[in-house]
Amino acid sequence: MGSRSARRRFACPKQDWLERMINGATNATDEERVPLIEAVQRLVRGGWDELESSIVTYGAPICVKGTRSIVRCHFLRSDASGVPRLKALAQQLANQIVNYCIPRTEIQKVGELSLDRQIPEITRMANEAARLFTQTQVNTGEGAELLLYALLEKGLQIPQILSKMSLKTSTEVQYHGADGVHAKLLDNGDLAVYWGEAKLYESVQGAMTDCMDSIAPYLLGTAYEQDVFLIRHYADAGNAEVTARLLEYFNNNSVLSANVEMRGACLIGFVHENYPKLPREEESVKAELDKAISSWAESTRRRLGNRSLTGHAVEVFFFPMPSVEEFRKAIKAELRIEVKL
């Protein structure tokens, strides 16, 4: 991590891995006694410690001038030989697929079983989750969507409120609409909904353009009706009381529906040549990377302005990779998906 403050921002209490998965939210009586803002925050499962052995957060977040957006940059962490830890990241992301794909209520039912029955059930859910990923498509973006989920939930502690993977009717197509749906309660009581878009391209410019084109309709209010419909019917906080309280924000007959702020989250994945060996060689490449990230932030500013998005809060994650193709292959390998051409 880049600094002590970054460590504090991403740190989370150590928990047993089984407890993290099953006890994503506490029981109903506990939730009824706490403010909704705290109940929603409890939906976050795990923390940055699950990813930081494979990811380096480079520099401080950049507030994009003239906008409400923030640019962040992450690189693959290199090992002692200077090799980017792509396989380690793929393994860590694969470990998240149950929480990413399976509704919370179903996961929490496992906690009601005896310990000797929990492990087989978790294995079953992991297998079911893996089968939800496309089995025949080569250039799928599902690995990038999983990475965006992890950056939002593990890094920024913004929980997923709708598992769209669980709603797929065919494993051979990717789901439509936003690539992710996360939310958090703000201190003023408003609900900030984060529509996610994840793109993997050879070029950073192509990834930025496509991502901004995709996120704009959600922020401008012309494309989220179907996803809001899915939230109303399938949102799952793992607790009926919390889910009902949360859904008040999506009920047009409730005054709380006027207190919803649409935000964006963009993952820009692209190929970066002469991949830096971070964090070991950070000082030697700092000037070069600072210049590159500054140009990416400026490109983000222009694209936000061109799409009338400067007034919307967007979290923009730049994630340079040695190869986007190798990233896709690594994710599929960890999920034991063998694409047959």
C-alpha cells in the first residue's frame, strides 16, 4: 500500500474466513436495533487484506478537477523476481465468487447447519457460482466485473446490494445492464447507488471511451429502470428487516425515493507495456507513472465533460495489466473453465 493512511482506509478486522462468508450480516434482532446506515455498512464482507498481496495501490486518489469524480490506480504486485502476481490475484478473485454470485440469504442458511455440514454446502455453492460464468466465450468481461466488485467491496467498503450473476438464465450469455450494483448510506441519510461498468481493452483510451459511454445513461437517468426493477424484486441484505428498509428508497410512493443519488464506478483495464515492478522499483519509475496517471485523469475529465457527467460522483479505477488476455485466461483457469474453440 502507498501509505499508512491508505492501510487504515482499506484495513478491516481479522475474521475467520468461514465467519466472513456466512455472517455477512447479523441476525434480525440486532439489525432492528441499529440505524440503517450501520446495518448497510455491515453488509460489507471482508477487506483489503484479502487482495493486497497481489495488488499495489499506486499514489493517492486524484480528485478530477471540475468534477465530483475520483481516479484511483492499481497495479499487480510483483514478486521477488519481478514477475507480476497475476495468478495470485486470479486465485483471490476466485475465492470471492460465492459472495459475488450467491444471494446472502442462501449463504446465511448454511450458518444454521452443523459445522460438518457447512463445508460441503459451501463447496456446493462455490461449484454453482463457478458454473454461472460463461463457459464458451473467450473475450468475456466477467473477470473484470468480478475485479470491480472486489475493488468496491474490499477496497472502498461499498457493499453489493444485488447479485446479478444469480439472475442469469443462461450461462452462455453475459447478463445485461450495469456490471455491478453497490450502495451505501450517506451521513445525511441519502442512499448512494453505484452503477458499475468494467472494461478490458488493449488501449487505455478505448477502455475509457467505452466505459464512459456505458455508464452515462445510468447517471443521466435513461437506462437504469430495468436494474431498479431487479433491485425491487431481488435485492437481498440477508435480513428481511434491513432489505425492507433499504427497498423503501426504491419505492416511488415513499418519500425516501427522493433521497437516492446515482453514482458510478468504472474499472478501466488495459495493457501497459514495460510493466513496472511494484512496489520494489517504485522510486525509479515514479516520474513516468505520475505523468501517465495525470494524463489518464485529464482524459477522464474531458470524457466526463463531453457526456455531461461532471456533476455526478464516479469512482474510476485504472488497472494497467501486462496482458488483458492473460488476465482473462487466469480467471478462467482458477474457475476451471476450459474454453473450447
